Amino acid sequence: MNEIPVLQKKNQRKGDDHRISSEVRKLCLEDFPAGGERPVRQKSALDSKIENYEIVFGIAPCLLALTQGRRMTHKLFVKDGEASHRASVLKVCEEAHQRGVQVHRVSKKDLDSMSSGRVHQGVCLLASPLNYLSEDSDTAPIRTDTPLWLVLEEIQDPMNLGAILRSAYFLGVDRVASSLRNSCPLSPVVSKASSGVMEVTGVYGYKNLADMLKLKVAQGWQVVGTVGANAEHAQIPVTQCSDFQMTKPTLLLIGSEGEGLSQELLSLCQTLLTIPAGRELIPSIESLNVSVATGILLHSLLSSRRSTS
């Protein structure tokens, strides 16, 4: 499937950069013979080769990156010592060995540096990046019994995106779509936060979500938005999620962490869903984290789909 790069804000990867560190460059030098007549050209080849890769970290992301075949995998780095004998680590090493991926034992300090201090669980994998998928390359069949697509507008926190992907996969969403503009890239941090789900299921990227939604409406789909519990929209009915019945193909829209859905996408919604609070809320804590809210809404919609089938 073709993949398209995300359009990023300037400096968006700051604090989320798992491209190649000096430690990885040093460890990969063995791929290229020392000496030779033109060492400058050798260094250039090394830089070019390694810069096309990134560092995937964590047991589940590394294992699934190796087994799912969506990435090109180059080297596996494993923490030296007793930790390397854990069953989960040995499984990752076994999969790497079966695929001809070199395994290198390194220090915890090296792994900490490769993963920018995040929890790597003793393994890091040098692999090609994953990008948003293009619908032009889509060959997956669309289910006929009331499909549900999750549509994300400008989700910027990689931890939120990872948690959303994990819930969407677990609960049975048929597709995850995202705006390309102002959305976080499909980085190793997202993969780790998703417990490796990002390695399994593709996320489709759209330059213009509104155009895609209009096309789906013309095909008979309904567009369902999300708002806070106290929101009022005169022209669009607001329904508690537990009262909504999903009886036709549906696109569930989730807005950004700070601003919610844009006015352009809100205007395309036939219904707005809200999650009722279970108590009187103190001002300033009147909403849920976007990934938590998404999980609740998805469970509610997909449960209603099962109850009407």
C-alpha cells in the first residue's frame, strides 16, 4: 500500500524525535568496512542508509514490526545482561534471527539514548518509518453490515493517538482516518503508546477530511460528531451516546485535544454525541481526555451495532 508523509508544523517532532542518534551510527559502522580509498564517500553512504530508518522501541512494537512486514527492519538492539534472557525478549530476538535481522547486545545507556529516555523494555529496533496510508492504494473490502470509521481531526499528542489506535483496534473499528494537517506523525512513540497496534493496522491520511465526508454522505453514510456534555447546537441534535443506535454506515468524528471539531466538520454532522457525567462536576474539569472519550464512544456505538444486528 502506498504511504504518504504527514504534513507537520515546524519543530513538531521536538521531544518526539527517534531518528538516528550518534550511538546508533557508531553501532552501525560495522556494516561498512574500515579504511578504503575513499572514506568520505563511505561515510556518506552510511549516513544516507541510516537516515532512512528510525528507532522503534518496546517489546510489542518491535515484535510486531518484525512479524507484520510493514517495515524494513535493519538491526535489533538488546540490553546486555540478565534482562536479555526474559521470554519476551528472547521471542523478539528469535523473530529477528528468523528474518535475518542482526541482533546486537548493547548497554542500557545506549538503549536509553536511542529511545530518548522512554520505556524501551530492553529492546530497540532500527527500522523504516510508517506513514499514513493513501486511499488510492486501498484494497481492503468494506464490510456491508454497518461499518464504522473513526475520523480524527488534528490529534497532536502521540500518546493520545496511540491510545486511540489501541482502543479502535480492540473494539472493532473498520477504519481509522486522520487529517494530515496539524496531526502528529506515526512515530515510534505512537507505536509504543498503542502497544504495537500501529504496526498492525494502517491509518489513512486525508488532506481534506471535509471532501471525504461529503463523498461518504453521498454514498449513504451518516456523520456523527462529538461535543461536551453541556454543549448546545441549535441546528444539530445532541444525543447521549448511550441513547444512540447505529443502524447505518457511520463516520464518528473526534476533534483535537484543545479545540474539538472545527466548524467546517461540525457543519457536516447529522448528530452530535455526548458522554453524560456521573456527578456534578467542578469547573475546569468538565471533560475527558480525548483518548478516554473516544474509547467510551466507540464502545457505545459498536455495542448498539451488535444489538441491532
